[in-house]
Amino acid sequence: MDWQPLAEAALDARRRSYSPYSRFAVGAALLVGSGEIFTASNVENRSYGLTLCAERIAAASAVAGGHLDFVAIAVAAEGHPPARPCGMCLDTLAEFAPDLPVLLINTAGEHEELRLSDLLTQPFRFPVQ
Ligand code: THU
């Protein structure tokens, strides 16, 4: 897996973060089967609960564009180690690719490669009847 284009796209998307309330900027770059990369940043709102995470915007953009075949995602945010995606984003991604390769990266270039299944070990599933 060549993470370079995804890492750069995530860091670039992070620069477009709208996060005046938390001042915590996040960027995401999601690669789909066609080779397209869907990017997004977090978008906050003065009504805080309306805030949209970067990963969920990227996932929704890909799906709305007709791409359900998620290949890999890079997420850029500060933190040592780089910040983990929230549970809502993990469940959103798990809907489409439970074992998705994930690269977490910060602006210092520190990075960590994981699987979605490492971050979300027991995703929600409808109970088998
Ligand atoms: N945020 C994301 O964009 N992705 C996550 O996985 C966790 C949190 C955003 C939401 C909010 O704008 C800021 O980070 C602080 O929570």
C-alpha cells in the first residue's frame, strides 16, 4: 500500500478544516476501488452537536458518488500518537469495510498504520434471530 498520496491528501484536507470552536483540525482522505480519493475536513457549527467529522463526510461523499468499495483511509490530526477516529466514524466506516486499512498521521509526519478492526473490535450488528 502506497500511503503517500492519501497521507498528503489528508493533511491538505485538514488545512480546510472549519473548527473555530474546538480548534482541533481533522482531515480525511478515502481511497475507493476506482482509484478516486474522497477528501474532507471536519465542519463545526455554532450549535455544537451539528458538527460533522472529517471521516464521515469523506465516507458519505464516496457513497453518494456511487462508491461503496472503500480501499483505505488516511486521517490527519494532531496528537502523539496521532489521534484516533471517534466511535461514530468507526461505525460509519465499518458499514462498508470492517477491515479497512487506516493510516493515522499528524503534522509532524508521525504515523501509524492500523486496521479498522483494531480500532473497532466489536462493531454494532443486528442480532441474528
Ligand atoms: N473530529 C473529527 O473530525 N473526527 C473524529 O474522528 C473525531 C473528532 C472532529 C469533530 C470536532 O470538530 C473536533 O474534531 C473535536 O472533537
